[in-house]
Amino acid sequence: MGSQIYAIAQIGQCKLYVGPAHQLRQRWPGILAQLNQGLYPHPFVQSQWQQAEGTRTFSFHTAAELEDAYDVLNLEEFLMEIGQL
């Protein structure tokens, strides 16, 4: 399977971080491990994850789950919009 899209939604903040991943099913554990270990490659997303510390304020979605969503920015567009890139 080719590249897929995943999203990390920050509940209550109206923030949706979207990125690509090859073999998404196999990558999920690695993405979560990076976030939990403070090693996620995007500092803004990582800092938001760390600020949530132990609270369930994030949810995870695939592109299929977001098909009906609108106004979804890719991660780079989002970071540019908020001045973090």
C-alpha cells in the first residue's frame, strides 16, 4: 500500500495536525512512541502533546475517517499559519 494520511486532533482546541505515512498501520506504534518519548519531528505538535501530559486531549484518525471534513490544512500549512514554520 502506498502513502496514507493520518491526523492527530487536539480535542477542545480545534487543531488538527495532518501528515503522510507509508504503511500507516505499521507506523502508528512508532508515531505514538515518538510523541511519548518527546521525539516527534515537529516541535509544535510535540510541545502540544507534552502540555497535555496524561490527559486524553488527542484523538487519531485516518484519511478515510476525514473524507467529509473540510478546511483541513496539511501540517506545513498549519505551522505556517500559526507562525511556527
